[in-house]
Amino acid sequence: MTPQEEGPEPREYLRLPAMIPVRIGIIHAWQGSGLSSLLGSMSNVSRGGAEIHVRWAIPPRTELRISLPVSALGQRLLAEVVWTSASPGSNPASAVYGVRWKERLSQDLLDTILLRQTGSAPDETGAIPRT
């Protein structure tokens, strides 16, 4: 796949719009937090990162372990929060977090994740066929 060229800033990797339920483990919990595992969802998945939707405030630079519900994969992806849409003091239920994978995903792994979650692998343009 080629990088996405549209929008205000070109992306290094094409992002695929699947919404995938995930379990998020906090590797480096910040002071005062005993929370270690959260339910959430992941969208805009790419080889370089994704967006995470979770009902909890997560500061940038927090390291995460994202577990996919697909038991056949048994995959846990290590990531770091690089940005958030939440402003200080806002409701974290509406926040979105951008994460960067610690190790870039292979195209085969990305295709497998999307195939198992959506039932369709992306085509050569990155679009997921609608059934």
C-alpha cells in the first residue's frame, strides 16, 4: 500500500477505518492509578499506529499493551500514546487517543487483523469491501 496523500498532513501509512473491540493494559501506570486493564475500541488502524477510544484519561507517553479479541491471533500490540483529543479537565468518555506501535505492523498482520474483525481484507487501495 502507498501512504495516504489526502488531508492536511500526509500520513506515512494508509489508515483503515475498522472499529475493533480491544482490551488495553497500561504498562507504565502513572502515579496514583491502580488501573491496569481497560475495555475500549481501536479504529483507523495502520502499520504505524491507530486511534484508541476508551473511557479513561490517558496522558501522552503512556505505554500500552493492546490485546485483540481474536483468540486465533493471540496478538498483543505494544504502543505508546502520542496525542489525545481531550483537553485538561474534560470528560474522557469523549476522548480519542492516537497511539504509535512500538514495532511497525507487517502488512500481513494488518490484513489478518482486519480480515478476522471485518470479514474482508483491504484491497490494493486500502478500502475494505462492503458485503
